[in-house]
Amino acid sequence: MSMFWKKPIRCGDPAWYGLDFAIDDARIPESIRASIAHDYRPGYTLYFANTDEGGEWWLLDEAGDIVEAYWLV
């Protein structure tokens, strides 16, 4: 293993997989909430996706397409 490889930081509970969240939900890490606030538009949905790397937050538009993905580094 490289000395530059960092273990991913978990950014959500695996049990949240597939759930939608309000962008101001306190369970969302603060740094991710701040980033989402910049990209959010009315009608968008925030979704948590559990991954082996610690999870991702996906911002989806009205059509269900991914606008942006967020995670902790």
C-alpha cells in the first residue's frame, strides 16, 4: 500500500442507502451541506449512495440525472 493512500472517510450511515434528504438535514456532514447549497436548485433531490469508499451524496435534477456527487476527503 502506498504511503499516500488514505483510508476513505465515511460520510453517511450505510442504512441510509437509497434515502432522499433535505439539503439542510443535520445528518449530512457540514462541508457537504455547504457544497450542496451552492449547486442546489428547487426541484432537485439529494440522495445517499453507500459505497466501499465511505459513501457519496448525489444531487439529482428533476429528471433524475446526477448534477454532482459529494464525499469527504
